[in-house]
Amino acid sequence: MSHVDGEKRKSNGAEEESLDLSQQFDDEETIYKAEGLEKWINKLLCRGDLSNEGFQARPVGFLDLFKYADRSDRTLIAIGMITAVITGSIQALPSIMAGKLTTALLERDQGSIDKDELWSRGLLMIKINIGIGITVLITSMTSNYTLKLAARNITSHLRNKFIKSVLRQDAGWFDRQRFGALNTQLNDNISRVHDGIGDKIGLLIRCVFQLLVSLIVCVCIDWRVTASMVAAAPVSCLIMSFMARVISLTTAKQLPLLDQSGTILQEAVMNVKTVQSCNGQQQMTQKYHASLLSARIHGILIGLWEGLFDGIFYVVLYLFFATALVYGGYLYYIDEIASGDVFIITTTLLFSIYFIGYISPHFMAIFKARVSAAVIFRQIERVPEIDSYDDTGEEIVRPEGHIKFENVRFSYPSRRKREVLKGVTWEALPSETVALVGHSGCGKSTSISLITRLYNPSSGTIAIDGVDIRKLKISSLRRLIGVVQQEPVLFNGSISENIRLGDETITQAEVEKACRMANAHDFIQKLGHGYNTNIGSGEIQLSGGQKQRIAIARAIVNNPPILLLDEATSALDAESEIQVQRALKDASRCRTTIVIAHRLSTLRDVQKIIVYDEGRVVEVGSHVELSEREGGLYSSLVKHQQFQICDEIESNGRRRSFERQESRRKSSLKNGKTAKISVIEASPPADLEYTDQSPQYGLLTLAKNCEGEYPKLISGLIFTMLRGLELILYVFALNMLFNIFRKKNAEWAEYSAGLQQVGFYTLSVGVFSFTTITLGVSLLNWGGENVVIKLKVRALKSILSQGAAYFDRPQTSSPKLVQRITSDSLNCKAALDRRFYNVVHNTLCTVIQLALTLVTSWQIVLAGSSVYAVVLTISAAMGRITQQALRRIQKFDDSPKLAVEIVENTRTIQLLGREEYFAEKYRRSLEVLEKEEKRIVLADSILFCVAQSSVYINDVACYTVGFLMIYHWDVNIANVFLACTTMSTLTWSILFVSTPLVEILHAIPSSNSLFSIIYEEPAINSNEANGKSPKVVGNIAAEKVVFSYPTRPEVTVTNGLSVNASAGETIALVGPSGGGKSTIINLLQRFYEPNSGEITVDSTEIRTFQLHYLRSQMALVGQEPVLFSGTIYENATLGIENADKEEVMEAFRLANAKKFIENLPEGYDTEVGEKGAQLSGGQKQRVAIARALVRRPKILLLDEATSALDAESERAVQQALDTAASGRTCITIAHRLSSIQHADRIYFIANGKVVEVGSHTELMNANGCYADMIRKQDLQS
């Protein structure tokens, strides 16, 4: 996010404490703790001292998860819940049918009924099962589809509302936030809400009603056996409740740590050039790894709790199941219950309660959704003090632009003890141009922030046309004001769209008129698509001056009565600056203009100059008045920017030279071929179609990349496979009971011994399940957590090793890469954690049961297998549809990139008054994918309902064949019972696979996406193994360098350009914006490779150097300083291992930063905030300069290194840089020519070629392009 208030971050004497990385909420908002009845309920439910734990926000209630559903979504939810109730209610019936069939089989075995009676009963039950199967097919499909569709819609609403809420917040709130954390909330937390409000709710409802109906039916059959079994339900619920609370607490602790890692990831990827320039790849990767490790323990604990509590659940379940079997067997022996009724009660209740245990991950998903929803809802529902959506307030009907500050005092909300403005009073009359001047951090930009109501003053008033701005409607106020910021922010889209952000009602002719005024029309026309050129995410395809001119055009396009210019021409070359200043002078007519400038040459024509010093107004007057004031602050600032112009150049000669140069410039603009050359500087546009031709990486690739975790994963897999025996062991228990029932006429001693064996055997199955579940789930989750962390780190490491061209592709733009690492890693985890566990053990269960049934009755296996064949065919088809849709979403989903753009640039959006526009643009970006997402929902629902109904279809097929075999061939009844029961249980295994299998299918395209990042070969060869690393002296030569960006090869940026610098020399590159100056620095640091020509250091081609070593010999200070979250000291030592503290302190001193840092409460350990947000622009730049100096480079690269500094700081820093350049080769790019007049050699570069070269004196004597630029900047010309 770009900040209007450069000085607002001023930290001199700041008293605030460093921001906590996990801080997500307002300081005034309290932490929720359970109280009263709720606290005691928590204690009674075994929560113990967890009831005293605090949460960042009160966990939302279950129904509150749907509070942002619209009417259609509520209808879908109601239909889904009703059909889930129907599905759950009738799912208790198949066990009753199976029990009746078992009774018939036993009676036939004992000779109580004949074959015809057996067939008659069996046919009736089979018909009922067919009806149940069709009903479940319809209801489960409806329930799953409607709930998933509603979940998709609701989370889409949440994403829209979250973005709208972010756009609504005031600047004070943003001062306490980390943008990476906000994007993590948008991605991770809303994904968790989606995970918890879809089909998982249907599963819960279904299971609850299955249990209730089962209870009613079983009580009606025999309350005594039911009572012995049903006690497992409340105990199981208690276990699940305790697990839910423990895991929700662990998740609440994990979320802020994940937000922190998201912030680090976003900073590193979005500022990759700075990281690479400082050789900070390893340091940033280690920092990201450390943040992930801090959250890892909570992820591992979640898996441990899930496995442990699930294991306990199954011990309890089988304990009560064993009790019911034994007790039912006893009642059957004494003729108080039918044999089939024992099977009905025990199996019906077992599967009902079993489902409760099986859906515990889904149950936990809902708890996690409640925690995440609490965070999201608090953000959505926050109403800021300065609410840009507030429609109340006055409007100025005929604005004149009279601005008045009266005794204004101000402190930033994050540090209220430090006053930035101390009783400031001044006024700007209508149509007057007023300049605010002073040292960095004195309060100039803060004043602009107050005028636009990004903040409210602590006391005093600011009035426009006599009306206190706090009484004005915010949207109306900001429509009166056009703002051009120090660091220009453009948005993804065409140039025309960017300019129309200033006023969407303007015509194309008015757009072009504004661009002509801003001296932007000519270079825009040279672009391939003119005003329709897509300038891409991050505007990296334009030079700083080109971006600034578009921003100026956007500010003046709607003719605002007030114009605020915060270093509006700081990025422009002298010629462009003169043109833009003239345009701004014209634009300032009939409007009030407030100018902030460190380059005092821009202030000669302003009517009034207001000089700030330490938050107070110390001087007011015109340029002439203040310049002549002896001992005045403004006078001293002017003297620091004087030029030493050669006296021998006659003024008429100057004029003739200027006229000649103007003629040359105009003729070059008319030359189509030449004019097309100088349009792009930093990197190419993103409007070229990119086709992803990377190889496909599936789950096998994921399995091969689990180094170091194989012992855990293989051990977990072994226990998982052992768990696959559980259902077959359960079938053996039922078969044992069936065979005992066949011996009803035996002596009690023999019969009771058999019942005891059944009881002990069943209990041992529970202990077996406890062991395999606890170890299997926890080990897989532990290994999976580690694997995902390693993959994330490897992905970031790969990204940080790529050349700049990699980030120019739409599919691998920086915002897209951040989103891919975040979401793809979460999806890949499904193939490693509990979901994988469920698929493996149930699949193995299926194989074992098929083998067992094949031995007892191949005919029944054939019948059941035909059902499974249909199910698998449909599953494969639906899985293919899902994967294809997911790939299309990955390719075309721009919403994550847009969200990053909005969150990071909210300040600019608010100043433009375009909150609604961007909120609507984000909403449309989500709608683009609606068709694909609905296709996935439909495919998943078909897969789910087929798996659900297959249980009943399978029973129909198997029992039909079994009864036919008994009727016609008198086969062994016990074998038929075992085969049918096994095949029926096998279907439950398939059923349990269906839900996690869908999530694992989603992991396939995510695995491909993630590994395509990891395995991407850098286009720039790092030569780590065989590269040269000679002692560098510092001789640099670029010979006939031709370069065009890979995605726009037809546009030549440098056209045979040659420059050289001997060791210890300082050379300067000057010329119009977009001429190729910064491109030379990019090529020298090997962000790109030249098309032809050669660049050498000490006569050695730079491509033969070890890349890390080459960059270690250089240090870059860019035009827009980039700092990272962390301390000032950490930022200065980025990329340096074991830095010497004294050398670091000396670097701060040389960069004129030592004094302001030591005045901070935490000194060098002060947190700079994300993007260095806690420091002013000048302070950030000085820290960046110190970061360059501490590296003690042989080659110093300065790309507008002093552009953000005031005159006094610039002089001090320039002296430091002159000293630092001693013994070093220095290449400096500067538009402020006073900073390079002592360079050994100056190259004037235009249209990708060197036009002039020489020293300052030589070029002035030549009276050419450079001399013209000098005259335009000299204060006394």
C-alpha cells in the first residue's frame, strides 16, 4: 500500500512499542473469555482450565456461520438440511432389513421355515432396499449439492465483504496491520469457513438423525439391549466435544503464526529484486522457515489430538458393542428376543455411533470454521472512526478551495505520546499555490493526510471554504481533491482504465487531454496498444517517470478544485519535469494547489512557501523573500541545491542550444522507429498471452518429495494399513455370534463360553483400533505437516532464484505465486494427513473383504463387484471433470492477485474515492469462475450420492444372489451370511472413502502447480558450481548492449548502448525517463541477460561469474526504498552473515541515519513494520543506503538514491556517498542533477543510446542535451 503520509511514519522520539506480529485487531477491542453459565458448562464438559483461556474474538455460534447468506442461499441451506434429515432418518433402515434377513436365514438354518417362505421374506426386504437406495440417491445428491453450492456462495459473499471492509478502514487501523496477514485471512480463514459450512454440515445432520431414528427403532424392538449399547453415544459425544475444544484452542493459537508466515512470504515474493540484489535469498527463506516452524507444533498437536481422541472413541464404541452383543446373546438364549433383532440393534446403533466417530474431522472443520469466522466477522463488521462509506455530512456545492489550518495538533494513533504536528496554523487562499518545505519527517505529508481525512487531528481545525472537514461527507471531500503521491501507484488494467479511476464519467478525449497535460501522451502512443495497453500487476513494466506521469494525469483528469502534490515530480527527468511543471501550472489555475517538494527548483513560481521544522511552521513567504532571508532555514536549503554552472556559456548560446535540442527532440518523436524504442524500462508488460508448458506433476511426485519424513509417513502408513483390518474383524465378530446362535440348543456353559469369546474378541478389536488410529493419524499428520513446510520453503527458495523474466508471465506474477504457495500447499496436505489415512485404510479394507468374500462365495462377489465397477467408473469420470475444472480455475483465477493489489493499495483507492469500483471489480473477478466452481460442486455431489446409495444397491445385489443360491442350490447358509455381510460392510468402506477422496483429487492439480514452481529452472545460470569468483577491482564495461524484454522482443530497450567505468570512478547516467538507464543496472546485476553485446567486470564477462559472488560485490539503492518487516538492524544486514556491529553502526552514520535511529525508544531494534511502514520516506531511504554501505561493495549502484530526501539530508547523504564511493566504482542514476555534477563521467542516455558523454564541465561546455537539463533545474538561471 502506498502511503500519502511519508512523514506519518516518523519515529523520532516515538514512544510506541513494536507491533506484535500476531496483532490483527484494534487495541481497544477486548479478548473474549467465557463467563457465567457458559464457563461452568465448559468445566462440566471436561474443558477444565481451558475454560479460562482467552480468544481473539468470541467464537461464533453455529447458526451465525450463515449470517451472511442471502435469501437464495438460505433456501439452499434449508433444502440441504431437510434432505440431510431424510437421508439420515432412512439410513437406519438397511440395518433393520439386514437383521430381518439374518433372522430368516437362521430360521431356515434351524428348519423353522421352508425355502419358499425364505424367498418370500427376502424378496420383500430386497424391494424395500431398492426403494431406500433410490431415495438416498436423490436426497444425498440434493443435500450435498445444495449445501456445497450455498457454501460456495456464502464464502464468495464473505470474500466480497472482507474486501469491502478493508477498503472501508481508516489509516490508523492500517498502521496496526500487516498486509500479508490480511491476505492470509482472506485466503486461509475464509477457506476454513467454506470447509466447515458445506457438505460437512449435511453429514453431521445426517448422522444425528440416523442416531435418533436408530434409537427409536431399537427401543421399540428391545429397550434393554438398546440401553446397553446406547450409552456409548453420550460418552462418544463427550469425547468429541472435548476434542473439539482442545483443537479449537490449538487452532486459535496457530492462526496468528500462519498469518505471520504469510506476511513474510508476501514480502519476499513481492520484493524479489531487492532480496536478490542483497543476496538475501537464504536469509528470507530461513526467516520464512522459522515462522512456519513456530506454527508447526500446533499443527502437529492438532493431528495428535485427533488421533488420540478418535482412538479413545473407538475403544468406547467397541466396549459397548461387545456388551450389547453378549447381553443380546443371553436374551436370545432365554427366548426373550429374536436373533435378528440382536443384529438389528447392535449393527444399527454401531454404525450410527460409528458415523459420529468417523465424521470427527468434519466436526472439527466446523469448529475451525467458527474460530476463523470469528476473525473474519470482526473484520467485516468493524466500523472505523473515519468511515469512507458514511453517507452523512455536508457537501460544498460551489467549492472555491480555501484551505485553513488553525492550531492543528496531531499524533498517530499507534503512538499517541509523540506529537507530529504541534499547533500548525496556515492557510491557502482559493486558486493559490502553496508549497510545504522542510526536513524529512517534519510533518508535511502528515498535513496532506489530514486534509484528505485519512486521519483526524488531535485538536484544532482544518477547514475548506470555512467548513470543518469533519462535517463534510468523506466521499464528497475526496472528490474535491486530486492527489499525486511520492510513490506512484497504478493498478492492473489498461492505461485508460487507470486514468479513468480519477473520474469514470470522462471521455477518451478528456483522458488524452489529461495525459498531454502530464507529458504522458507521447510515450503512451508508442506502446503497442496505446491507451489500451495493460500495464500489469505492480506496474513493473514502466519506468518511474512514466508511472508518475500517468498518476498525475489521473489526478487532474476530473479538474479537482484542490490539488495535492506530494513529491509529484520526484521521479521525472529535468525535461519531463519542466513539461509537467508547466502542465501543473496550467492545471493549477482556478484551483488551490498544495505542493510538497524536496527539489526546490520546482517551487520558484509558487505564491507562498510554508517552511516546517519539527512539526511547527517556522517561515512563510515567497521563494524570493525566503531565499534572501539571512540565516533562514529555507535559505540554507536553497544553498545546498545550487549548481556550479560554467560562466563561459553565454545566455544567448544557451537559448540557441535549447532551441536546437528542442528541435531534435521533436523530430525524434516524429520518427516512428526511434520513438518506439524507449517505452519500457523495468520489465515487460503482462498483456502477452502466456501458455503454461510445464510438465505435469501428480501425487507420485509428492510422494517422492518427502525426504526426511519417510520413517514417520511409512510408519503411519503401516498402522493405517493395519487399521484396514478393522471392518473385517468386525465382520468376524458378527459371524462368530451368528455361529453361536446356531448352537442355541447347546448347554449354557458351552453357549456362554462362546459369548465370552465374542465379547473379549470385540473388545480387542477396539484396542486394536485405538492403537492403529492414534499412531496412524498422528504420524501421518506429523510427517505431512513437515512435508508441507518443506515444500513451501522449497517453493520460496525456487522463486527467489528466478530471473526477472519469470515474474513477467501472467501465470507466475508475484501475487499469483503468493496465492499458489498458500493454497496449493494446503490442498497437497490432503494427500498426506488424515484424509489420506481414511482413503488408504478403507481401500485396504475393501481389498481384504473382497478377497475373503471370494473364498466364501464368488457369485456374491461378482454381484457386488458389478455395483462397485459402476461406482468406480462414475467416480473416475467425476474426478476427471473436477481436475479439469480446477486446472482452469488455477489458470484464469485473478481474484487472489486482485485482492493483494487492493489490500496493499487501499490508501490510494480511498484517496481516489474508488472503493465501490474496486469492490465491484473484485466481485466480478469471483463471478468469472462461478461456472467452473459449480461444475466442481455438481461433480463432487454426483460422486458423493453414488457412493452413498451404493450401500443399498450392493445389499440388493448380494442378498438377491445369496437367496437365489439358497433357494435353488441349498448352499451353506453361514457362507451366504458371511459373504453378504462382508460385501455390505465393504460398501461402507467405499462410502467412507468418498468424502476424503474428493479432497485428495483436488490435491492433484495443486501438486502439479506447486512442483511446477519448485522444479522451475532459473533462466539466469547462477554458476554456483563452476562460476568465477576473482578479486574484484571494479572496472565495468558495457559494449554495444542490445536488449529487449523476453515477453516483448519487438521493443528494443537498449540499442547498442556502451558505457564504462574504471575502478574507483563515479559515472552518472542521466536522460529522459524510459531511456534505458535502470535497464543497465538490471543487466549488470543479471536480473536479465542482454540479447547481444557484452558486459564485463574487470574484463571478465559477468555471465561467467558465480552469481552470488557477483552480486556480493555490488550494492543497489533503488528509487523506491524497500524494507521488510523486522528490526532496523535486521534490514541493514539483509544478506550478510555474521555482520560486524561496528561496521553496521558506521554505515548508519555515513547514511545520516544514526541520529534518528538512536532517538527511537528501541533504537536499532525498532520494528520498521511491513514495507518499512513505521518510517518516513526519507528515513526508509537512509536505512536502505546504510544497507548498501554495510556490504562494503566494490561497485555501488544508486538509482535515484537521494530522491526521497530533503535538501539538508540529501547533502549529508551525498557527502556520505561521495566518501563511500572512494575506492569503489559508483554508477548513479539521477534526475536531480545537483547530486552528480562531481561525477568523473556523465552519460546522457536517450532512446536506448548514449547521446553525450563527458564530465559536468565538458558537457556544459558542449552546450548540448545535458546543459539544457541543467538550466532547467538551476535555481538561479
